[in-house]
Amino acid sequence: MLKKLKEKLHNKAFIRRSVTVIVAVLYITGFSLVADNSKGNLFSKGVITSGLFLLTLLATYFAWNIIEKNIMKKRGIEIEPLLGNMTLDILPRLHSPVTISDMNGRIIWFNRAFTVAAGTKSGYFGKNIDQICKNSLDDIINAEDSDSGLETIAFNQFYKVKAYPVQTSNKHYCITVWNSQKELNDAYKQLKDENTVVAFIMIDNLDELLQHIQEKYREVSNEVANILNEWTESVNGVLKEFQRDKYLFIFHEKYLDEFIASKFSILDKIRDVRVGSGSLPVTISIGISCTGNTLAEKERDAQTALDMALQRGGDQAVIKINNEMNFYGGRTQSVQKKTKVRSRVTANELVSHMASSGNVLIMGHINPDFDCFGACVGIARMAMFCGIPVNIIVDTEDKNIAKCFESLKHMHEYKHMFIGSHEALDLINHDTLLCICDVNNQKQFAAPEVAESVERVVYIDHHRKTAEFKIKPLITYIEPSASSTCELVAEFLEQTLSAGMLPHEEANLLLTGIMLDTNHFSKNTGVRTYSAGCYLQNEGANPQIIRDFFKSDLDDLRREAKFETNVKIYRNIFAITTNSLKENGISDPSDRIAAAKAADKLLSVDGVMASFAICKIENTVFISARSTGKINVQMIIEKLGGGGHFDAAATQLKDTTVNEALTQLKDAIDEYADNL
């Protein structure tokens, strides 16, 4: 009975009813007294009665408020934080983790769900929120997406955390509610894992390897197909041959991480296939796309990735993700194709574009060498054959190609042929055609501002492609298997000009470029290299005159000697050399050529498979790299922002010291060697 009475005394409805009954009794009693004792008229009784009624109402109002407040105080409850107390009664029962912290992020309370998520009962008292996740309380409060909360990771799960600042008893607190995103993220992961990936696979070099033993073609092709089928079945994918030695491969994205982790071991398995008694392996190129809203977009991106793999020399996988390319493989040197079909088609296409142009601009890379300059001159001859105004963008003060200018100075066609980048900008029209030779990396262009201003662009190069082009070119003729760009241009001229139409001065420059990049036909040569050389000799190229281009004076010999006396062997097979710098720490511009020659000579050292020569000219460090054919120096130099091809590459590092460049080079070598 006593317990029930206490509960009723704490009940607001019971208090209201009790006060109402008391007031009613008082009112009836007062009215009776007035009726019995008053000697006045009816009006006086009414006034007295009304006054008594009003006084009673006022007394009732104040009495109820006083009683309610006293009861609330006895229970320890203030009226203002009533809602807050109701909230605290709910928070422990929520299934989502909840914390209460001060405004500095220090946790002073958390609910049972938080304990379950954290896996501990008391380990987070007094800790700061940024010790639970990577974000602070201010980050959560000021989250951009304040409606749904801030995405973060805690307890190895994804959460969206929403902050609710509160104030009570003049103190400021913050309630944070942690909504688990596990189910949503599991759904995203499942969706990503089951995303359809489109890939194209192409056998690179089977035609070249088996051109003389065609009866074994199907046998080797079937062996490669069996390996690819086994690989496809291991990931429950689909493989279809849509053309000879060209396959469409479809699989789920969850297997892509496995391919990357194994560094596309399928490339190694295919490389183990040998043709007859020959030592050259069969190789494949793979282009993969896992992004795109439609299958058609993925198919286009996969084809773009395959083209990139082929233009980089093959024997590699290229993954296109949005606008980025990731490269894997590329351990073998590409085999030179013996057919000139593509060369003939490209030459005809180039002539057609030239004929429809208002003028032609030609440029190579900065600090041009003989191969770059000779290729530019050969393309200029094609433009002159079409009767189109043509100019070559080049630095006429460059001492490294001074002999080239000297050999052309008596030819009237070249009197106003060579211009600078500023003059070239004034010649750009809507129908201008820009031909870029011996380079495809925009950072190495002789005049990058010109390339950005011309919409109609053609690339002719033998260096491996490093990135996609910002503006889609009209023609992309990149052949890493070619010895030089001069070889490619010589084939164009052979397909375009009649016999005897190429001046012997230009033939000399083209053959000089080929001899430079092949080290006088001693490396990276094939049937087409010798064929181009024969054509140029038939057009008047003179080896005795060409020999003069390669002569060095005494100062050049001394520069080379500085490199050769300062050699260090790194990881047993890499030779690295720097020249003896002058007092100001800067080399002479001629040292760049000496560095390239020194890098070539270092390959003759027993045990050296790759060599690197470093020199600094003004504020730029130049690195020349050479290989015997067993090390892909292009992949090493790519890590330093440069490019080239399998056995010869180079890069330039601006605003750095020789020691810093040496450290970066060693890091790139380590990364390459560790992945072999």
C-alpha cells in the first residue's frame, strides 16, 4: 500500500485530480457560506461569488506549479533538461554505437552497442575520438555532407558518424551516432567484384618467328591457345578468338587483383613457349578495361589499352582505369616486323593529310640528336613533295647538331626552313598539320606550346609510348621494334618518292640517324634496318661523309674520359657513371653527348648488363641509359619521368642535384630489379 501511495504521489495526473477536488470542495463551501450569511441582494452575492471563484482559480494554478516543481526537485529532475533525460533513457537501447564526449572529443560515455563494436567495455573511457578513427570531432561536426554524416573507418569497419552538439547546466557536450555501413559496403564490394572486365589479348610475334616454318604455325598457336584457355577457366571467364591470334577475354573484376598480385604470370607462361630450336620466345599483349558505364565503352578502352601495349613493344599487360594506364611486364625486346604494309598505308595517309593542309610544322624533342634531326628533314621533304609550305621548329644555336645545319646551308629550300617556337605560333592556322618526330612524351617536346595550339597532329616515333595523348592524333605511327625514327621515315620516302628524288644531303642525315641509334649497325638492327640503309645509299648517302658527323675533337675525348674514370658498379650488373664536375657544379652542354657515348662504351665491360651516365647542364640533370638487351632500361627510366625503348632510354630531371638524381636512379633500379 505504501509503495502504491508513493507512486501515486509522483504521478502528475493524480496530483492534478487531487488539487481539482480540493478546489471544488473549497468553492462549494465558500458559496454556501455566502448564501447563508449574506444579507445583501442577489447582485452582491454574485460579485462575491465571482471574486471567490477567480481567487480560487489563481490559487489552484500557483498551487499546482509549486507542487509539480517540488516533486520534480525531489526526483532530481529539472524541467528544462527533461527532454535530455528522456534522450539518455533511449540512447543505451539503440542498436547503433553512440558516444557522449566533451567538445574536445574526449569520450565520457558510450552505449552497449559501442562496447560490442569496440570489443571492450572500458578501454575507450577518456580517449579521444581521433584515437578511434582517423577523424577528429571537429571533422565530424563540420562534415560537408552533414545530413548523412562523415564517412570514416573504425574497428575495421566503415561508418557514417553524425554529431549532435548539446548543452545542459551551462556545459557543452556532443553526442555522436555511428551508423555502420557494413551491409552497404558489402553490397558495393560484391557489385565491384562482379563487375564485368573486358580484355583483348593478341599474340605479338608469331608471324615473325614462324615466317620460314609456316607448317608449325598452327601447332604453336594451339599451344598458346591452350595456355590461355586454362588461365580463363581458372577464373570462370570467357575467351573467344575473333581473329587469328586475337582473343576477347571477359571475366569478373575480383580476379583482377589476383592477376596484378602475380604480376600477370600468364606473360611468363606464354614466354616459355619456344619456336623450334630458336631462342626467341612467343609473347602476348593484353589490354584491359574495368571502368566504363557500358560494355561498348569498356570495349573501346580495352582496345586503347591493347594499342598502348603494342606501341610499347608488346609482351605486357596494360590496364586502363579511367584516364590512367598501369603497365605490367615488358621484359623482352620486341621483334622487328618484316612486312612494310603498315608503313606503306601510313605513308599514303600522311601524304593525304599534308595535301589537305595549309602548312606543315615539324618538330622533335629538346636537345635533338642526329636521329631526331634527320627524321624531321625527311618529313620536310615529303611536305615539299606535296607542294605545301613547311617549317622545322629547332634551336639553330644547338652545337650538337651544328654539323647538320652546315650540311644543308647551301640548299635554298632550307634558307628559311628552321624557326623558333615563337615564330611557329604565328604560323598556326586551323588547317596547320604538326608532325612530331622521335618523341611522344609531351614533357620532351621542343615546343610544347605549339603542340597545345594545333589540333591536327601526327606522331612518328620508335620510342615506347608512355601515356595517352591529350588530343587524339590523326596518325600515331609508333614502332618500338624499329631501330630509329630515321628508319621509319626512310621507308615513308621509299614508298612516296620516285627514285632519285631524295637529295643526297638529306639521305646522309637520315643514314646518320640510323647509324647513331644502331651504334653503326651493331645493335637493334633487323632486315628493315638494312633495307632502309640500302635505300638511302642508293639515293646518294655517302658513308665517308657520314663518318665526319661522328668525329670528336680533343675536348670531346676528354669529356668522355671523365665519365669513364668515375664508374661504380651497382648490384653487380648496373654501371653508373658521373663526370668530374667543374667548380660551379655545372657541366658543359657537350657533356650530354659524351655521357651517351660513355654509356654505350660501359656495356663492353664484362658482367655489365645496363649502364647509366649522369651529367648536369645548367639546372637540369641528364641521364642516358643503355642496355645489352637483357635489361629493359626504358622501364627504369620511365620511373624518372623519361622514356625511350628497351635498350636505350633517357630522362631529364629539372631543379635537382646530381646526388639527388643518383639516389632517384638507384631507387628506380631497385624497384625494377626486385620485380624481376
